[in-house]
Amino acid sequence: ASIAAIVIPLLGIGFFVFQNINQNEITTYTADFNEVKEVQLNDGTKVWLNWDSQLEVAADFDGSQRNVKLDGEAYFEVAKNQEKPFIIQADDLNVTVLGTSFNVKKSEEEQTVSVISGKVKVENKSNSVFLEKNEKATYTSSTQQLSKGSLSNKNEIAWKTGVFTYKNESLQTVINQLESIFSKNIKLENTTLSNCGISIVVNAKDFQTVLNKVANAVKCEIKKTNDNEYQLTDGSCN
């Protein structure tokens, strides 16, 4: 089967196909803390679960429909099957795919679906949008609004690929992206460095290595204040 590609960050899905399924009829895959887990489903679809994420697959998967439920973040390469749509549930969103690849991510404030290739339908209980390559849907839980825009952050699936690419990006933009990808808090002590241009390529999947490369680019020192909080001190743009 041909494979396409999408990226989807989501809060979670669950209002359609998983409501009445007995837990004994579900297979659960879990990625532990600081682990990326690769799963291959019966139809040939490949799924990479980011750390602390969970995928539930119904016993009748690959029957009339291909239904899964996601809690957390995952990258999907969906095997194409025009007769059996692939449906991902994640709290307030439902994503229907025929064949594509994408990332699904959970956050406190919003859910997002970002398409790398192919085409998907993203819907909540009151609205729906269609996405194609390099497009992104964002659902804000507080307002229950679903919007569509362009995919501007090319590093959204860097947690899977292990390649972070920055070309003259501001230091603050890089920090914001790393905070989102790794669920960390990074404080820049010297705020005059916020607009420093960063041009680096980092081949790594672990947060500490990536942060070290970014800090070195602006000559900053790193202080770890607790498990999820870091501070960048000193430094210069040149």
C-alpha cells in the first residue's frame, strides 16, 4: 500500500468510535517517559508514539473502518486504503485519513493537526476543515474554535526525525519551539539576546543535546532549576 505523511498535535479524541467499546476489546500501546515507541498496525500503518503517549486500537481494526484513539503525541504514516478510512480520535477532534502521514500532539490549551503530505479531514462536534500538505488545523479548547492555517514550524516532527534545522531564527522563537516539543520551560535571563539569529542543524532526539547546541550558538550557560525548568544565562549574539 502506498504511504503518505501528516503531522497532528491534538489534545485527544474520543467522541465518535470508541465510546461503546469494551476495554477487553482494545489493544493499548504506551511509550514511557523519554521513549519514542514505534508500532506497526495490521494494515501496514506505522505509528511513532512520543514519550508519555498512548494509542488504543479496537479489536475490529481493519474491519469496515480503521479506528484508533490517541492520548499524547504521535506521528502516523497511514497505509492507503480507499475502502477503509483511518480514523484517529483525540478528545474534541476527529481526524479521517485515506492515506497520508501526520503528527498528533496533546497540549493543555489546544490541539493541532499538521499535514506533511496527503489530505485529511479534521472535525469537532460543530465544524470541520480539510487539510493538504503544509497546512495546519488548530482547535482551542477554551473557545472551542477550529481554525486552519499554514504549517510554519518545520521542526514539529523533529522529536521523531532527530533533525532540528534553524536558519536565522530568533533565539526566542527557537526557545518557544523547544518548549513546545519537549514540554520544558526555558527562561532566557539576558532578554537582549531574544532576537539573536540562530543558524544550526542539530542531529539529536534528546532535549539536553539540542539545548546544549542552541546555548553554544549564543555562548550561554545552562542552569537546570528543576526537572522541567532550565535557565540560559550570560551569552552574546556574536
